[in-house]
Amino acid sequence: MSVLVYTESEEGKFKKIAFEAVSYAKGIANILGTSVTAVSINGNQTDQLGKYGASKVLSVSSDKLKNFNASAYADVIAQAVEQEAANIVVISSSANCKYLAPLLAINMEAGYVPNVIELPSSVAPFKIKSNVFSNKAFANSEITTEKKLIGLAKNAFGIVENETSSIEENFSPVISEDDLHTKVTSMEKSNDKITIADADIVVSGGRGLKGPENWGMIEELAETLGAATACSKPVSDLGWRPHSEHVGQTGKPVSSNLYIAIGISGAIQHLAGVNSSKVKVVINSDSEAPFFKAADYGIVGDAFEYVPQLIEKLKEFKSNNA
Amino acid sequence: MKILVCISHVPDTTSKINFTDENSRFDTQGVQFVINPNDEFGLTRAMWFKDKQGATVHVVNVGGPETEPTLRKALAIGADEAIRVNTFAKDGFFVAKQLAHVVKDGNYDLVLGGRESIDYNGGMVPGMISKLTGFNFINTCISLEVEGSNAIAAREIDGGKEIISTTLPLIVGGQKGIVQEADLRIPNMRGIMQARSKPLKVIEPVDSNSEINMDSFTKPDAKGSVKLVDNVNDLVELLHNEAKVI
């Protein structure tokens, strides 16, 4: 009857969102007076999960699961759910987790609520709060099925340490050939850069930067902060930056700790994709730019003047605080 | 090839989000409804398959009569036939059950949906349909080619993309990239006239339970106003000491 949590890893290394998911699962387990079992697929150093509250780790190693496959991963997790007789399953909100979650929900006949931001306000009936309308509202929902699948919004609960003695068990699920009908044939990925999904800080540029040749300072600012780079829709439509950097309603969602928007006016479609970031900073020469209404901090001024100054100041700050 | 495009009828992005009946449901007053943007990318790709590969394209929505203008718009863009499942869309699972029934009943080869709807952001319907029908499934799809019964797709992943090969029957959760924004079609007068005489079938729902009750809605507290500074020293100081994010 433990709370089960899927802990996502990439090339063996657990993602930060996996630690957040375990922290959250531990929160629910505490309410229910039970423990947390984590499921890891090809993850190394599973003992790390104990630090956030997992009492048991079901560890799957399989070459067949080397590439992410939503259907196969969902089946693996469903088998773990059955073995543990778990009624509550927690997953993250990464692209992969959102891919597999609806499959898992049908597999385990669970009601699924994605984008959850808090622990349940009650467990009988099971009531939970989630983001809807692109973070412009919250829904308070009751999950009426016996089994429940909870998709935790990134950065909503935070990583909470909860040292727990943890045992690892090898878990060997049945992997059906039927699950392997979709095959990854190749992958293009820049491994040297922090991704928007993983970054704590995102530095984003808009049309106010006038042209792709001016992105040097955006990249330098991002590097100084250990941040990912992103851009507004017009910038990706103009081909100044790759589509993979486009953030907003039709692009990638951002929920970082800090989002710095430079030369972005803040169209409502842009804000819909970035407004779950905790702290938003805007640098824009137009004091009427709508983004200032949604921002926490702002500088009304020329990006070409302020961004180089900001880089210098941050370098100085970093060397003083190193 | 027979294609079904799932169309969600959603408030335009610029709509004011308010709730009514003691905050138990979305207030549609004064709200303009549109084809869900992620679905529109899929619909546009379906038009490409129609033009280049002779595909037949049907569109479907689960909802009341108020969603028909949205289906008519899809017909005006070029879909051949529309289906409306005449019921209130209770939750994602309920909608997926209805659509899975339509999919099985219509012998479709390819089903195009969106990565998520911009209202409830559930992102679950295409995946659930795939599990209920046994169709292969690709989510966050940013390109799709079909040749015979083989499909090659690209999926957006964190930090890049992967190329996936699979077979029909297939369901896809599409997004920008499956076509570009510039490829989206605005219905012309001829399309609008033709849409009036195209079939819009209304069918009754199949029995299904729902799993989630959205009991009430709340809105975030009003945000405090922006703190403006005029130099980077103050900004770094605030980010460090007040916001504590660096």
C-alpha cells in the first residue's frame, strides 16, 4: 500500500524533478501513514533516492528500455504498481512523463490529474489542486477512482530532504514486443547545453534584440548564471534562433526559479508559457511593454546598455560569493 | 488514408478567465472560442495529407451544440466531414472513451490530436485513446510523414528531438512544428460556403464513467506591482537578498 513514484533518469543520472517527485510522494505517504517506493528504469546510484524519502527502490535494468518508450515504460510502472498494491502513483511533468502518464492511467485504471501544485487537501475524498488555463487559474478536483495518478508540476513542491533508510530491489518486468512498435531511429541533442526543462534559470531574448548577431550577450549572460537560453515566438519564426528555444504557449513551457526576459514585450501567448516561473525579470526599453505588469523586477532601458553591465556585475558577484 | 482530427473547442488565448456558479465552472460570457491551437497544427497537417496524398479528413469534437461553429470552421479550412459527440466533456478519460469509440467505429488510419488543450491543459486524451484502441502513439510530435502503412515522425524532447519510426494505425499528439505557424490556413469565402453543406453528424455518447470532478476553481492572488530599478547593482542585490534566486 505504499505510495509509488516514478523517478526519471537520463543516461543513468536521476533528474532533479525525480528528487522533487520523491519529496512530494513522501509528503503524501506521511499523510497516509505509509512509505514511498520508487521505480527507477536504468538509473544509477539509486541510494540517492533515500535522501528524499524513498524506503524502497525497485530498480529495472534493461537494454530494451535504453531509449525512452512511453508504452513500455508505462507497462513497467503498471507492473510495479501491481506488485506493490499501490493506490497512489506520483510522476513528474517532463515531456517523457506527460507522454507516458495517460497510458499508465488507462493501464492501472486510475484517475489522472496533471500539473498538481500541492499535497492533497484531503485524502478521503481525495482532493487535489492543479494548474489550469495556462497557470491563470487553479482547479480543485476530486479523484473518484480507487487508484490515483498524480502528475506533479515542476518546481511546485520543491526538493525536500527526508533521510530514510532505503533498500534496493531488482525488478524484472515483462516487456512486451507490442510495446516496441514505435522505435527511436536517431536523436539530435546538444549535450553541452543546459536544457530549458532542467534549468533553474532561463535567459530569454525577444525581437527587441534586433537580430541574431546580437545573441552573444544573451549567451554570455546565460553562461554567467549557469542558465538555459530561450527566445520568444517571433524570434524563432524569423529563424534567428532554433525552434527548440521557443518558449510560450505553442512552444516549450518554462517553470524556472528565475526567468529573465530581454527585449520581449510579453504578449499573452508568451506569458501563458512562462508565468509559472517563480521570479520574472524584464529588461525592455518600452515602459509600456505588457510584460512589466507580469514581472517582479524590471529595468526600463536599452538592453544593449544594461545587459553587458549586468554580465559584469554578476561576474563580480560570483567571484565575491564563490 | 482516412484521418480523424480531434478538435477541442477552447477559449481564445486572450480571453479573461473567470468562473461562475460559485466558482464551479468556467464563465463563457463574452468569451470567443477557437480551435485549440495544438489541434489546428494537426488539422493543417491533415490538409497536407489530403492535398498531396488524397487522404479523407474527418474532424470530431465532444461537446454541446455550442461547439458547432468551431467544427464548421474546421470544415471551412477543408475537412470533409465533422462529427459531434453530443455530451458535456466531463473529464479527459470520459472524452477519450467517446473518441476511442468514434475511432474504432470509423476505421481511421491516422488520428491527429494536440499535445494539450489550452484550457484544462490535461494533455491526456490522445494517449488515452491510443491505449483504448491499441493504436501506436507519438506525443509532442513536430513532424510527420506517412508512406503506405509506415510513418516517420519527429518528437520534441528536452534539449532536442528524436526521430521515430512506427506504423499505422497511429495517433499523434501534435504541436507547432508538425506544420509551421505560417502554414496555418484562414478559411476563405469559398471554404466557408462549402462548409455549410458538408455533413456535420451528431452522435450520442457511449456509456462511460468519469474519474475526476473539477469541483471548484480559484484564481491566483493578484500579483504585486513590478519593482523597477535603474541600475544593475540594485537588480543583482534584489535577486540575491530579496528574491534569493541567485
